[in-house]
Amino acid sequence: MLGIGGAIINFPLLLYVPGWLGLEGFTAKEVASISMLQVFFASLSGMLSNRLSSKGGPSLVHKRLVLQMGVSTLIGSLIGSVSSLYLKSEAINIVYGFLAVIAVIMMIVPAKATAENKPVTEVAYNVMLAVVSAFLVGCVSGIVGAGGAFILIPIMLTVLKIPTRITISSSLAIVFLSAVGGAIGKIAAGGIPFWPAVFAIIGSLLGAPLGTYLSRRLNVRLLRYALVLLIALTAVKIWIDILR
């Protein structure tokens, strides 16, 4: 629904909910591995659903933007995913906490109005800024097992000035490419809990098409507020635990 792979929400759920239910919990490294595989399949499913639902109408995917940011974030995500092997679980949680806070700040900072009805062919942006920012986001999101959409979307909206619906549609493809690099790194590292990863993937495959369907029938402003609220709640929770 929001054009994200879901790691921003899935990470704290996997980290905390098992313990709340009296079950054996996952380490931050295991959560990052499960989340990355979940993001891979969620973004793939959402991207395909978005493409199928847009048939017969103008495409909202900015192909040049996807190629430039997607390849850049794929490389960064691969680097970050491999680097996470040498980090402790506490360090991974802190990286996640900083990413969530940055994303919330970027989403609530007032931005100049962007023509929401502007066609894809008329959208202009700073190419170098898009490539560099995607690479940096890929590096840090690869550490926590995220596709990076929860921070890429604010960058695309407020820094690159991409209209919201084009941002959401294009971000699915960008996140998929990011997840390719991250998934390769996590699989190469090993230690992925098999069955939890399978169940997370099944949930993603069921939920992503429904989210894509709803996103085309909701108000653009409502989508943005929903994203801010989701990220803010997870950021508060993770930082409370880090400070404790």
C-alpha cells in the first residue's frame, strides 16, 4: 500500500513479538536475514501487481529513475549486507534506529508543492543526487535487512521532488533491486532461520497485491501520513529499548 518492502515494520515485530508471546526470540542478525528475504519477495510481488493493475492506463513507473537508483542501491545493499557479518546485534539495532528517525524527520519537513498529476515524462530531478543517495541508503539498509524504501521514499518526495504516486510505484522496483543485492549477501553469510523466513515470505506474497490494489484507491496525502505514523511508532519503540 505504501510502496515499501515492509522491513521497517517487520524488523521490530520479529525482534519483539516472539518474546512477548513467551517464545524463543531471534537475534538482530537473524531478524535482518529474515527481513531481507521477505522484502525481496514482497517487493517482487508488489512490483508485478502494480504493473498488472496499471495495464490499460499510463504507467507511473519512472524507468530511468528506477535504473539509476536501483543499480546504485543494489551495489550498496550488497556491501552493507556482507558488512553486517562483522557487526554485533546491538550495532544493527542502532543502525535501524537512526534510519527510522531520519526517515520520520524527512517525511515531516515541509516541502515545496509538487505537481501530483505531472506525467512521468515531465518529471525532472538531480541524477547525481539520486545515485549517491541510493548508494548510501543501500549500504545502511543492507545491514538491517531492509530494501531501504522507508528512507528512499522520503528522499524521492522531499529532495528529488518526485510526485507521490510516481514515487510509490517506482520505489517498488528500486527496492526489488536493492533486495537482490541484500539477499545475495545474507544467503552467502548463512544462518537464516528457514521456516520463519518461509512464513514471512508467504505473508508478503499474500499482502503485497492487496496493498497495491488499495494504494490506487486511497488519497495521496493519506498514504503519506500513514507512512509517517508507521515509521514514527517503530522508531520510538526501538530507541526506548536501545536507551534502556
